[in-house]
Amino acid sequence: MAPPNNRFFVKATAVLHRALLRATGGRLGSRFGGAEILLLTTTGRKSGRERTVPLMFFRDGGDIVLVASNAGDDHHPGWFLNLMSDPQGSVEIRGEKHAVTARKATPEERTCLWPTVTGIYSGYDDYTHRTKREIPLAILSVNESGPSARR
């Protein structure tokens, strides 16, 4: 059986999860343990094509916080690199779409938010022991202009 951080396993699970969320408008698959799941759409930094992935998230005030853990891999996940290249994206939460602007959390923000991260999913703490990199957080601000037209 493939280990949980096997790239094929992670990608296949993401494809199935994305399909479930889209097919049910987020009624099924929108929670994982104590965490909510959203669909994040970014623009591929190499391809220029839209890329959509399901991710756990939590809210910090009006912002959305994502953990760029990549299941403890030594490389940042593609979605994080895409957002750092082009911070404009969109999220779909329980069928509602919103345009967002992303930024990397400052070291101070990360320190303050990390206990919430591990409180929602303790596996994130395990991931820090699997990788040599510091796992960054992405802070998404919902754009005031309303729902996104991105699909």
C-alpha cells in the first residue's frame, strides 16, 4: 500500500474529493474531522491553466487560512507556489464561489496561528517532523467585489 504522502495517492484522492464536492455542491465531503474543506482554484505558474484542489481551511476573522503542508513533503505544494506567483484565485465553500487574494503569513502570524492549525488537525504537527522546510501558511482575503466568476 502506498504511504500517505505518495504523490499519486495524494493526487488521486484530490481528484475524487474535488468531484464529490462539485457533484454535491459541497453537501458531501466538505468536512474532514474538525476541519472544513474548500476548493481552491489558482492559475498554474508554468501552464497558465486553472488548477483546482480541495484543501482544509479555517477562518481567522474575515480571512481564510490554508496550510501548505504537502503531506510533509520537502517541496511546497503546487497550489502554494501558484499563489505566490499570482495571488489572485478563487475558493468554493459549500457551493459558494468567491474571488480571493493570497499572501504568505508573516513569521509572527504563523506563530500565532500554528496552535489553531494543529488543534484542527494534529497531523500537521507530524508533517513538520517529516520535512526539512518550515510549512508556510497562506492567508486568503475574500475580495469585496463579490462572488468569483472563475469556475
